[in-house]
Amino acid sequence: MSRHAHLERATNETRIVVDLEVDGRGEASASTGIPFFDHMLEQLGKHGGFDLTVQAEGDLEVDTHHTIEDTGKTGRLLTFRIRKR
């Protein structure tokens, strides 16, 4: 049984799309507009051995807060979806 989840989250400030394959090969890519955040997300997948794709658009002209916060919230929702299956 594949442990996979796809989630899209849109708010007034952000639009986030995340794909997670728990039993993956450590292939990860992230595009949030925040280089260090992208790097850290990619390292989670690589060293955790799961496949992770994160696409995020946010109000970076204001600051990075909403993009990082809403991306983190998707992680909690993905965990809930995987457990429900």
C-alpha cells in the first residue's frame, strides 16, 4: 500500500501545493521563493528517505512569514491524511 498524499492550500496570502510519498527514494524539490527554506525542505526528503515536492507562492514582498507558516501547516494536514488511509 502506497503512503502518498497530495495537498493544496490557498489563503489570501499564499498558495501551497505539496506531494509526499513516504516510501520514496529521498527525491525532493522545493520552490518557495525562499532559498534557505527550499534547501531545508529538500534536505528533509533526502535524509528522511521520502519523496517530497513543494511548490509555494506567497506575499514575499511583505515578508517570508506567511509562506513558511502555511507550508508548515500543510505538513500537519499531510500527516493526518496518511494516517486516515
